[in-house]
Amino acid sequence: MTPEIDIGARLKSARLARKISQRELARRAGVTNATISLIESNQMNPSVGALKRVLDGLPMSLAEFFAMEGQPAPRKAFYTADELAEVGKGKISYRQVGADLSGRALQILVERYAPGADTGRVMLRHEGEEGGVVIRGRIEVTVSGQARVLGPGDAYYFESAQPHRFRNLGKEPCEVISACTPPSF
């Protein structure tokens, strides 16, 4: 017996992959918003002709539609310490929550700075925002020419387009839990 294809979930997945709203797809396909909603919630089983007309609004052929993988599996929500992905080695270790951040808006890191570690004399700059909390040790954070030494429990949060750098001036490792958006590694 052939497994039943979830037309609604498949249509929603194809629509979202193209970043098209239900309203926009309805407009492009010449159907009502309710029709798209009913199909996606599996409350309406469209005829082949009706489905083709809706897919023309994406645009996508019937063959492409039925060749698609089913609805993507939900992303992993929980990670053990040994599942954090190392995205930088050396005097500064960046262990990232989740290996694949494609399509994600947020990056969470466990940062470890060895004594004397420095992100470099050239200040960092990139789009987005970042923030973090020092868990242990002390770190000097410089943002737009202002420097501050932060210790356990202290935090930072700034727009990443501002020139910034991080330095561990102490004799013990420093650990920071940070987040930035969008992911910048």
C-alpha cells in the first residue's frame, strides 16, 4: 500500500520555502485565501486541476510538487554538551548550539578565551546584534572605543555594526555564553 501524501503540509512547505504568504499565493493563483487555508489544513482535497492552478502561483509543476520530500522533520530542540559544534579552535573556542544554522535567525555560542586570547587588533564589525553573559573569568570588551572589564554575571549587548573586540587580560580562562543575530559564523 502506498503511503498517503499530505497535500496540505506539502503545499505549506513549498509556499514557506518561497517566502510567500497564503494571501499572496491566493492572489497569484486566482483563488480565495480560504481555499489556500483549507488545502493547507487538509480540510479540502483539491482536484488535480485546482492544485495545478495553485501551484502555478508558486510557480511549481505538479511533477516537482509530488517529487518533493515530505514535510521537513522538526529541528532538534535539545543538545548535550558534547553535541555543541566547534566553529573556532585555538586560543578562542566557539562551541555553537546546533551544527546547521541555515534558515535560523539566532546563533548561540559558548565562548572560551584562553589567558591572553584576543579577537585581534582590527575591530570586528558585522550586521545584527550580539549579547552575552560572562560565566567565569574576566574579559575586556571594547565597543566603539569604550572598554570595560566584565566578570562573572556581568553582561554586554550591542549593535554588531559598532567596532568591537574581546580580550582575556587575566591569567585564567574566561567563559561567556553569547548570542548574535543573524548568525555570523
